Amino acid sequence: MPSDRNRGTALAVMLAAALAGCATAPHTPPSRTPAQTRAQMAKLLPASVRDRDGWAGDMTAAFASLRLDPTDSHLCAALAVAEQESNFSADPAVPNLGATARAEIDRRAGAHHIPSFVVSAALALKSSDGRSYNDRIAAVHTERELSLVFEDLIGRVPLGRQLFADDNPIRTGGPMQVSVTFAEQYAREHEYPYPVDGSIRHEVFTRRGGVYFGVAHLLAYPVSYDRMLYRFGDYNAGFYASRNAAFQNAVSTASGIPLALDGDLVDYSGRTGKTALAARTLAPQLQMSEREIDKALAQGETFDFEKSPLYARVYALAEGAAHKPLPRAMLPRIDLESPKITRKLTTQWFAERVQQRYQSCLDRARR
């Protein structure tokens, strides 16, 4: 259930890639051979998982390709996310997906002031497989199926291009519900280890591709966290969101200005964000100009942000005001919004659920 907040600008961080542990140096020799990793995966997978050999093989290949150390902690983190997101289904079914898709089409048509009879006429057209778009949408059960319908609609019907341009509204998918945008960018920066079946988007909806990109998104970037829990928060809310939420807490403590601890240090709408406005009030104490503050905040989706003078000076001020150490990581406070979500969920809920599964996996490793 990664949020759409998995922002593209953070993807440059991935060039640092392939870390072992939460902050271990990259490219260290793996602690297990591929054969040993597969054997351990077979032990760690829940007993209910079908095609255990297939899952073990794809996970082993992902860790080897990404040059990530297949420690129990890493393997269990990846398995916990896959279990939470899909219960180990390569292409999980989504309840009421066809109705949700049709509602999204109607919503976009309304925003473009397109009459409903025009939408109905377009969806009654025959698609590439001989069925009408209406029939195909009504029959979909998985995001992969719906993504293919949208690809067809965008490519063949003028109304589809008008409503969606080149923006397929299915943005996450596969066994780890990874962002398609992330996968496409990551594949441009790194060699994808499999033959591409049509497009990287298509690969995301396979087990091998979904696992590869999901593990990359979860583990292949450097952090200073002391708990895997915060990587789970980042997986849902965006790179370094857990660190940045804690930094926002420090800015709020030092300035006295309440802030939403959502992990967003920059307002990408083009306006000056609330975190920047609050940090600017501290400019004299920080001995930094507003421009220097804004420039540092723009690094907020990189590991190096925590090495910046702004980061160090804000914490010094905040801890002086609080008379106690402040956390360097906090789960972002974000309400999750998606047509697939039918009840109130948060990033904290997601991270803590995955943490429970992660701990259960570690318990299996110790047996």
C-alpha cells in the first residue's frame, strides 16, 4: 500500500543502493550463498504460502541482483511487506475494482465537463480483445487486468487520451504493491536482471519484477534508523519520511509552531511549505539565511540531509528547548487515501502491521 507520496525526486538516492542492514556499508560480502538464501527463505515463508520454491527463487534473485546481504532481518523485512500487501499473491484481487474504476472514469469526465453519454458511448466501443471496454472493466479482478484495460483505452480511444493522457491511473501493483513510477525510474538507473515483457509497468505486476522492485524500494538505500519499523514507514510514505517527520518535530519544538509530521519538508505545489516557514523563523538562531534553509530542505529526500548544518543546528536548538534528546525517526502521521481503501488507515497502522509480520518471521528464523 505505498502512498502516491513515493516521490520521483527521491529516486536519485537509489544510486547509493545496496546496503546491508539499516546502515551497513554497501557491497560487503553476502553472509549467505544463493543456495543458502533459498534454503533459509523456505524456512521463513509462512506455511500457507503456495509455490514456496518460486517465491524463494525470486526473493533470492532479487537480493543477489541488488547486492543486498540476505540476512534474516532483510529477508524477513521483504517477506513482511509482501505478506501485508498481497498475502503472497503475485497479482492480488481487489474487491469491487471494476466499480471503483468506472467511478474514477466518471470523476475525471466530470472534471473535464464531458457529458455522461459521451463516456458511455466511448466505453461501449470494442477493445483490442473483442470485448467492449465496459465489459472488460466490469470483469476485472486485479490491478494488472485493469492496468491493461487502461493501456488499451489510452492507446486506442481519443476519450481515453483526453481523460488520462499518458497517465495510467493504476500507479502501484504486484506482490509488494510497488510504485510503477519508482520501478520505471529505477530500471533506467540500474540494469534490470530479467528480459522485459513489453514494459517495466508489465514487469511490476509479475512476481519476479514486483519482488525485485519492492525489495529495492524497501532496502536499497542508506539510512541511519535503529529499527526496521522506520523503513516500513518510508515504504508507505516515501524515502526518508520517518527521518523527516522527526526533523519536523524538532523544528516545531524549537519554533513553537505546530507542524503536521508528515515527512514532507518541501511543498511541491510551488508554494513555500509550512516546514520552511517555521524553520525560517529560526534563521537568526541558526545563523543561516532563508535561502540556505530552503536549499537544505530541498535535500530532504537524500541521506545527506542529516549531515547538513540545518539538521544539526535545528536539533541543537530543539533539544536545548526541550531539555532532553529528541528522536531522529518517527512514523509519519498520514491518513492513507485510495479508492481501494474503505476504512480509515494511516501510515502508522501500515508500518506497525508490517512490523508485527516482520517479528513473526524473525521468530521463525530462531526456531
